[in-house]
Amino acid sequence: MTASPTPNTAEELRGAGLRVTAARVALLETVRDGDHLGVEAIASGVRDRVGHISLQAVYEALHAMTAAGLVRRIEPAGHPARFEGRVGDNHHHIVCRSCGAVTDVDCAVGDAPCLTASDDRGFVIDEAEVVYWGTCPGCSNGRSS
């Protein structure tokens, strides 16, 4: 099975200084089509699109794409790394304590209010990582049954 590179995806990879391959295009599209996917799920999605790819190649491509700002890596405490295609907007995440589901949430008020620290200690802050923890609707409903 082969995938032809989507012009936009290939151009983005090229524009980020990355080599364009069918596997990298499939990986970036898998991350963007997914919902906070782990490495195994990404590898499976890439295999569905282009055939075989090693887990090591997936890790290497994810590292390169994260460094280039094409994907974002999140690591909620006690959970494996997840990857998403929503980058550059300083959004946050909600994690279910029961099932581990992760979902996006925008900043609470206005434009990235969390970038104003009470004391920046001389740092130039350009990003904040906030993780809200709770129980998703599915798990909450399961408890009340």
C-alpha cells in the first residue's frame, strides 16, 4: 500500500527543513487526523497508509517534527507521551484520571492569560503548559450507574 504525498503536507515538511518521504507525510497526517495519539497508535496509522515502518523510525520522525514545530508532544504526569497536530496557539489539556482520555481546552480568559506569570524571574515566557485533571463524561456516567 502506498500513499501519495499531499502537496500541503509535503510543502510543510520541506519548509521545516525536513526530508519528504511517504512515511513522514503519512505520519504527519496520522497525527493531525488523530486525537492525542501515542506512538503505537501513530505507528499503526502510518502502517495503514504506507505499509511497514519501524517503531524506531516513528520515534525519530516524531522527534524531528516536534523540534521543527510541526507536531506537539505532551506528557501528562504518569502517562506515556502523546502527540498532536495543533501547534502554536498555547492551548492546554484536560486529562481523565480514570481512562486517560486527553482533550484540548483553550486558555480560560482572553489571549493566553497564563503567559503572565506573577514573577517571571527574568525569563522571557513564550509558552505555558497547563494540564487540568478530572473525570471525563463517560467515566463520570459509569460511576453513577
